[in-house]
Amino acid sequence: MKKLILPLVFSALALTSFAQSTSKGLSGYYKSSFSEVNFQLFLFENQRFQLSLNQQEHQSDIKGVFTLKNDTLRFSTDNVFDRFVVNQKMTTNEVPVTKIAIVLGEEDTYYADYIQLMIGDKYDKEKLKAVSTFEKKDSVYYFSQKINADDHLFIVNSLGGSKSYVYDYALNNQINELYIGQNRGDILDVFNQLYAYKGKEANEIVITDGRSPLSFFFIRSIEKADDKKAEPTFVKPVKSGFTTLTKQSLFLDSTFEYNYSDAAVADTVAAAYDYSADSISVFTDYSKALTEAKNTGKYLVMYYEPKDCSGCTSTINEVLREAKSAYSYIAGSVNKSYVFYQVPEADKNRFKKYTIKKFPAMVILTPQEELLYYGYGPDNKTQLDKVFTYYTDFVNNLKMQQVNVVLPARVEKSGYSEPELVNYLKESALVKSEQYADATTPAYDGYHAESAKKDLNNFSSPLETAYDTLRVVHYLDTLIAKYKLNSPPDTATVNLIAEVMINTDETYCPLMTSQYIASVDGQMKVSPAMQYLLKNYAELKNYQYKTSADSYYDDEGRSLYEIISERIKRALYAAETEEGQRKMLAFQQEFIRQTPEVEHFETPVLINNLNFYAGKLSLQPMFEEVAINYCEAIAKNPEAVRGIVDGVYTKLASFQKKAFDVSLSDNHYAILGEYCNSEKGDKACFDQVMAATLNTAAWSFFENKVNDELLKKALNWSKSSLVLEKNNPYYLDTYAHLLYRLGNKVEALKQQQLAVAKAADKKSGYYIQEDMLSNMKGDLQKMKAGTL
């Protein structure tokens, strides 16, 4: 896979000589370029920034906040761009011993010797311990330690023996568990601190690391179209019930730098590992080579070159000699993926069936002798270098070719048999998950099609390397509709559905019109895969489903509720047409109707969504119906709401624990715009979701000027939201407005005064935007004047 190596990433950036500037004065769009990389810097009045880096066809966006203080402009990136990910699970009491887990992933365990950490009140390099010294189970390292109130967690990655940045996280003695991981890939690395000064030109800012200055020039002011770039990049906690811990500081420990003058000089050639033991097996008998390919599942490479290879750029003997040398990694890489058949003169006619027109030539087959690739011409070094290398780009492209060309041909040849459909879906999901295995945020597709050469003397067959999501979904629909929809439910089928859905996450839609559905009735209906999940929810809800996409982030897998609900959220937010949005909202309602077990998970999200789309899509009647049915069942009587909500919480937390954890985290964010703070406990977070739902419904009824009968219902919901969260100024504001509309102006004025007081109190724990506080104050004055 090709990764984008970024020469510049802001982690801690100081720009000097802006004493007379303000964030408003500095706001704007700036541009620069360096080598093949183009930089775009956006500074916003709200002190957010975005740095966009474009290198050829790749782009990466880095976001964060900046502050202007004491002649210095400082930037800090959002958590998602940090090298390390630290999650904490809090309790309300002091913890005697904190459990700590460091998760590296099986492919990253070599970092264990270089990632070092310590816990204490101050940084001491001598107390750092390598992760590899802790107890290990699979790819997770464990240890326990008493954490004091003023302790900090210090983490450093010293790989490479260079100056290393130390991440500093403030801790406290109420942390029950710490979960530490690292962001992977080259994009999310920490780079040297940068400084900046004003350039010679009025519109120039020069940023430098002390050696290589780079000028950014002001291009234009911020425009409306740029606003989305100012939105924060959120990082979701790795595990449910945890919150993300933000680093307190980042500092450089230069003592990690390797001292070349004092170090003993080793003879690296004499001491080098002898890789010649990893010799490449060269077959000269086709049947034996094919048997080996079938037994090992490797690709079969057939290669022939004439004895007198006139004009050839290399020979197979030269390539093999290099691959077998004592210092080459190539042999191990070749043996991992290929079986090599050096075609003898007597068997060269075998190439005729593959339309080979010239020699030397190379053909690559699957173990079932299906054609993947062929190339020919005197530039045989280019052909051989595709296989004889330790880079994985070409073999990854062969895997994509197999999924895009070979496996679909098997499916069609079999008449869409169940075994071939299942094999195709598993292989395509596996390739997609591997395709993004080393990607970071945002994920990049590292595959590029091999184009046919214009040189007529040399030819390379093209490889289909674009992931065909439509075909994958079509095959999944076909499998479920033909073989599974009316069969007894089984967890293996759900695992396969989940594998496909998660690995086609950016495009999968529960209502996608596949070719199969179109051939049946031409209507956009719920996809067969989603029908299967809804139909069998009760029997399958208590199992966990793990996909290849979950291997690093969640050892336990996903609940069935999470699989369905997440697809609904993504499809709704991605819908570009009003018709698509209506259908997704209707499907969300159908999900709740068909699966009563998810009523209290999903209905609050549906109410929130309908409130957002009601005006745009003319769905107010649908919103009112859903809101009345749900809110009346919960909060018809404010005096009973506490007992009802407590009962719902107990039932959900006891009988659908995994789904409950996910809903509490994801749905809390969907409704309230932030993840549940575990310091308050699950019960308090659940109360927040329920209270917010009741308040949303009540305020919508006020805004849409429903009749007095419905307003009285809304008043009960509003009062109930205050039973669950009594000091929330938003809910007090809603309650006051409903009282005023229903004629109780004295009590309305009293409640609005309380709302304003709570909103203005910075110690209340509620963040109220200035414009919202101003509106509350304005409505208070209107109530006093009787003009609201």
C-alpha cells in the first residue's frame, strides 16, 4: 500500500510577532507549496484552524484550535491527530489500584520495545518502562498501579533513536481503568516544533523549523463555503463506557538522541543476518508447481525468457542471485505470496492460451489456474521487479484483481451458488479491510490501476483495483434473498452481513436498490440483508459479531443493534436528496416497529432526526405522531417519570448490555452533540438522553404552535425533563415558554428568570452559547412586557 508521507504536520506551532493582531484580524485563507506538496491554511475567527496538505492525488486535513497570547500564536491539533490514544473509565470513589491495558495490534507488537511510559507526579526518564516488559496476552499488554491524585501519565515512542516527544496526561485517583493505543501510519506522527514570523510582504507569514523557511501567503478572507472546515474532528472512545483523555502537554526529550561519538562502531556487514537461508524455490515442472500453489493458496508465477535474450533489461538468474543474497529481504517476501515456475523451453507453448505475443513473458495465475495478470516484452526487469520485491503494492493489486474479475466469474459460472457467493463476500470484505489496514484518519485507498504501457514492445495487462461496492451489495442481497431470508436464523449469516456492511461503510445503504431487487419489482425496498437482521433480531440480539474491521478497536465485537443503528445514521446523514432522507426516516421508524426491543434505544434518535428534518421535508405530522406515542408513555405524569425511566434503564442495562453501552455512547452523541461522560455514570447519561428527548419534543410543539391540548401534553414532557435534569437552563427555558403560551405568565416569568440565572452561571456545568443566552434574556424582557 502506498502511504502519504507528510513533511509537515502541526502538533505544536508557535507564530511570533502578532502582538497587535486578533483572531479576527488573522482569519483568512493562506496558501503555500513545497516540492510536490501544496499547503492550504484556514484561520477562523472562532480560533479554529485547518491545514490541508495535498500531494499528488492524496489529501490530508489536520484540524485544531489556536490561541493568541503574549505576542504568540499557538496551535493545538484535535485529539484524533495525536500519536497516542488514551481512554479512561472513571468511578466516583478513590481507586486502590488502576488496571492499565496497552493495545498495539498484532502487526505492531515490534513497537513494544520502543513505547515507554511511566506514572508519577513528574517526568523522570530513568523511570520509563518499555511496554514489552509488561504481561502480554495476544497483542495487549497489562499492568496495574496505584494512581495518586496529582499523578501524570508520560508516554514516549523512542523508535529510531532520535529526539522524542513525550505526551503528558493528567490523571486522578478515581480512574478505574486506562486503555492506551497508538494511532497508526505515517500521517499521524509528531514533528518538530515550528516557529513563524511575519515576512517581508504584508500578506506573508513565514513558518520555519529553524532551517527550512516556508512562506504562507494570504489569498482571501474566509467565505461561507469554508465554514465546514472549522468543525472539530471528534475522536470516539475506543471502548464503550470510556472517555477520551486529552493530553495536558507535549514536550521534547532530546536525551533520546543517539550519541554517535560515544557509541561503539559495529561492522554491520559482517554482523548482518544471512537471508540467503530464505531461498526461493524455483519449480521447472508445471504439475509440481501447481500442486504447491494449491496446497499453499499462493499465486502461481510462470516466467520464460529465451537463452539469448536480445535487448532484455535483465535476466532471471541476475534477479534470483540478488534475491538470494545474504542481505536481501526479497526471498521471504516472494515465498509469502508466490510459487515460481521457470518455464523450460519445451513448455513455452503453454503461453499461447494467454495471448502472449513476445518473450520474455510472465503470467500469474490463481491456484485454480485462473488468469490474473500477464506481461511481455524485452523490458523484463520491470516485470520481474513486480514480483521480486518486498513491497506489497503489486500483490495487493492482484488480490483486488481476483476479487473484481476472477471471483465474480466463478459466481456467475456457478449460477450464483451459495458457496461461491459466500466465498466472494468473505474474500472481498477481507481485501477491503486489508486495503485500509494501515490507513489513518482520513482513510486513503492506496490502490492504483496498472495502466497498459504505450510502448508497443512491452505490455502489462491492466488490473482492476477499484473496490466495486455495488457488486458486493448486489451479491449480498442475492445470497440472502435466495438462500437465507426464509431459513432459520444463524449467527454465521449475521457475521457475514456485518462483514460486508462494515467494510462498505462509506456507501452501504439499508435501502440500496440492488440489481436483484430491481429485477423483482423495481421498487426501492428494504434490502434483503437488512430484512434478515430485522426479522431475526429477537433470536440474534444477544450475540456479539466481530468483523475484520473490529480486530484493533474492539476485542468483543459489535451488537446487532449497533450494526443496524449505525447503518441508519450513516445512510441518513449521507443522503443527498429529500426523497432519500424521507425513506431513511421511514426505515428508522420501521426498524422500531419491527423490533420492539430497540424502542428505547432508537426512538430518541428518531425524534431528534424528525425534529431536524420536519420543516424541510414537511414531516411535522409524522413527528407529532412519534413524539406523542413515545413521550406520553414515558412522561404523561411528571410525578411518575422517575420510576418509569429507572425501570427502563434497569431492563436495558440488564438484558441488552452490549447494545445498551453502544446506544448510550453513540446516541448520546447523536442527540446531545457530545459523548457520555463516564464520570457521571451510565444512569446519569441515560437520564440526559431521556430528558433531552422530552425537551426536544416539547420545544418543537411550542415552535410549531400546536393547539392547547397538545401544548398541555408538551408541558408535562417539559416538566418531566426537569425531573430528570432539574438545573438544565435549556429545559427551564422550554418550560417557561410553554407556561407562557398556556396563560400561566407569572410562573413563566419565574421559570425564565431561573433559566437565565442558570445559563449565566459559569459554574453550573452547562455551556450556553452567547447568542442563546442573549435570546433567553430577550425573551425574559418580552415576558415582562407581555409581548412574547
